[in-house]
Amino acid sequence: MVFEYVFTHSFLQLDDFGNINHGLGISPWPIFIAGTLLGILGLYHIFAYAVPEYHAIVTPHERSLQYVTASAVSFVIFLFYIGLRITAYPDVPEWWCGAIGIAALFIVPFTANPTQRWVQRSMKGCAVQGSPPSHPEPAEP
């Protein structure tokens, strides 16, 4: 929501950011840049810490489910919260941010996939130690 709100409302004249900008006599660029940096830090935390921690705890030995998780998180963040919402405001000149969000939908799952070394290091840092789940032996009649 930070991206969508900052990108679509920073430059509007008759909105809360517009009233703040007008009242303080400042340009909308400081709000736009600060909001963008906060959003990028949030995305970094999600993909560098939260998603690998989820992998380590919930799906430690299921590579296919880890790919599904990374793709689902990217889908929700980059398509729903950034891409579609921003491109729904054609009057806002920051429509290009929505296009970047849609491009990130396809790029981030490849760069933050569970086979990357940095993701695996982050997973090991918070992993629950134990052996992989074993397959139960069939019961004897």
C-alpha cells in the first residue's frame, strides 16, 4: 500500500499529501522519494528475511513449495498493490511505477528464488535444525 499511496497521491493537488505540500509550501518530491525509499526497504526486508524465514520454518525441504511461496508473494505485492492500482490512475504521471511493478512481478521470483545462495544463507540463519521428513514405512499385515 505504501507504493500505491505514495505514487498516486504525492502529486495530487486536492488530497492529503497535496494539502500537506501546500500548507508547508514544499515540493511533492520529498514525500515521493521518502515513501519510495521506505517501500524499497520494506520489500528488501520481505524478500531477504521474511520469505526465507518462512521457507526455513514451514517448507524447509520442499523446493517446489518454496518457489510457489516466492511467486505468490511477488504476485500479491507487485501485481495487486503496485501494478494494477497504479495503472488504474492514468492521470497520475507516475504510471511508469505501475509498469515497473508489473515487470518486477516476473523478475523478483527469479532473483529471490530458493536456489540463490543469499536466500539459502538467510534460511540457514533461522532454520529449525532437524532431519528431512522421512517416508513412513508401509504397515506389515
